[in-house]
Amino acid sequence: MSDIGLGFEPDDTPPPERRREPGSRRAEVSGGRRARGCLPMLLVLVVVLGGLWVGGGWAVDKVKGLVGENPDFSGPGTGQVVVEVHTGDTSAAIGRSLKQAGVVKSVGAFTDAAVADDRSRSIQVGFYQLKKEMKASDALAVLVNPKNLIQARVTVPEGYRVKDVTKAIVKHTDITAAQVRAALKNPAALGLPASAGGRIEGYLFPATYTVVPGETAQQLLKQMVAKTVAVTADLDLEARASALGYTPEQVLTLASILEYEGSRKEDLPKIARVFYNRLDDGMALQSDATVAYANNLAGTVWTTQAQRDNPSPYNTYVHTGLPPGPIGSPGERTIEAALNPAQGDWLFFVPINLETGETAFATTLAEHNANVAKLRAWCRETNSKNCD
């Protein structure tokens, strides 16, 4: 095989048995030079092709790149496929994910499109739905538009109870109520702090959560619990509760009651003080919000005598002290109010304007009854549906 001209001959003299026509020597020298000049390229190709064993499609694209080719589909594509963009992904990494999913024909075609479009620098992390066999520039157009992110959002408002959170999850995601209930049956797997005593109520922190495709009920609930743990740590709940003479669970319980009993930020520390004063004096809290929870009702300022007679341990008309646990999910504002109550000797409070949330405070029952009369007068004058 050494006579095919790979550049290993010591000179250009042909073997004796070959006869040459005039002018043929120039052609062979030229051919020899071509062969010797191709050797580095052939060695590079051999090395890159060998990388197919470890580089997959990336190596194929590199080989094609050496000869000036980045094959691309003509589009527009068919079917549906979901591709994830990870934190720290470069355009080449995204291109590899797209090629592996069958979206683009080559990594190079996608990186070429990305280089030509400055918007490629703003691709957000998340999941995107694309088609198979798309033109690379069309695939890029999908990724640079944040509206194409596949994600659900679940918002947990302050005061939401477990049953409300469950409804929100089912409404806004593909997670079923049965899956949520199953996850709730295993509170230990949700990261609850020991002080919760295995009770999930009050630990699904009020916030907006992004739910990615494939996320499970347990993973989502665990996020909510983790948010509660993080916020309470930032507020130094354990140390500050201890300074007040209460446990973290008790402070969260009081904060959850504040979510229903007050609406104006300036009133919350004063309402917290009313409850602490009653606890100190051994008085029943007489919170209608706890009565509503005991009777599986929405929070309201109005309760019936029958509802107030409910023997549930959450009924603070029947039982003195705090309920066994939170009656909903307290937010940071009410937790802070429970940790930092106002100074005062009030024992009573009542809202006197249900639209503005204006609240009146009193130290005696007589003063309180006068404030209640103001509320009833406001209801008569406004005929507000909030008075029903």
C-alpha cells in the first residue's frame, strides 16, 4: 500500500516497472503534495470521529463543522416534546438537549442561530414545549419568549387553610386532590419542624409557587413548609417566642388567629396584645375566628350561640388558652405582630367599619358593648353584605 502516494516515498522516482508518459511526473508530484497536505486533516477527523463514542451528536456536529456544515431541519416540525433549560446552560448545552430530544438537527445549527440573535442571552431556566424536527431559528424563537415557559403558579394567600391550599393546587396544576391528601398523610416527609407536632395546618406558607412539569404533591407541599421554616428562622421565631414565654407553635397559632381578626397593619400588634392580656388573666380568648374553624366555616365576625357551644378544642369560647394549633397559614406580617405586641391594657376589640377594617379597643366590657353598638349601627346604615 506504500505506493499510493501518502508521502512516505524518499523521492518522486517512480518504481522501475512503471512507464510514464511525458508530463506525467508533474501530476504525480502535485498529487503527492495533496496527499501530504491532507494528512493533518485526516488525523483530526479520525480523532473527532473517535469522540463519537463519548460525545454522541456533539462530535458529529463538530465533524460537520470542520467541513463548513451545520445541518438544519427545514421545519416547521411535528408533534410535541418538552425540553428543560437548566441553570447555567450555554447555547451549546441547550443545543445538545434540543438535539437529543429530536428538536434540532445539529447543535451547530442552534448555536449559529443563537449567535445571530442577541435575545438568546436572555433564555430563562425552565421547561418549554417544542416540536420535533424544527428549524433551529424557530426553536430559538420559542425559547427566547418567556411566555412559552411551561409552568403553573399556585398562590396561597394569608390565612389559607389546608383545605383551601388543596383546592388551589388542584385548580392550577395537574396534581389531583387524592395526591395532595396522600402527601398530607405523611407529614414527616414534608420537613415539618418538631414543634409542629405533626400538624400541617399553619405551615403552608402564604406565597406564590411555581410548579414545573412532573412536580409531585409532596414536592410542592415540601416547598411551602420549607418557606415557613425559612421565614420563621429569619424572624428568629424560637428565641423571640421564648422571650415572650411561649413556644414557636403557640406564636404561630396566635398569628393565624390575627389573620382573621384584623386587617389593618397598625391594628395587628394591638389585637395581639388583647389576646396576650387575656391569656395572662386566664380569660377565654373568645375569638369568632376559632369558632368558625371549629365549625368548618369561613372566618366571620358573626357566630351563632350554637356554633359557640361547639365542644371542639379549637373553640376559644368554650376553652381557655390557645387552640391546639394554627387555624390557617399566617404570613410574615402577622407573625411579626404576634412577636412584637403593642403595649396596652386592652381586653376587648371589635371592628366598627367592615370595609376599612377600623377597629375599636376597650379595657372594660361596658366600653366594648358601646363599640359593638357602633358596629351594628354601621351595618344598619350601610346594609353591607359583610354584616350577613
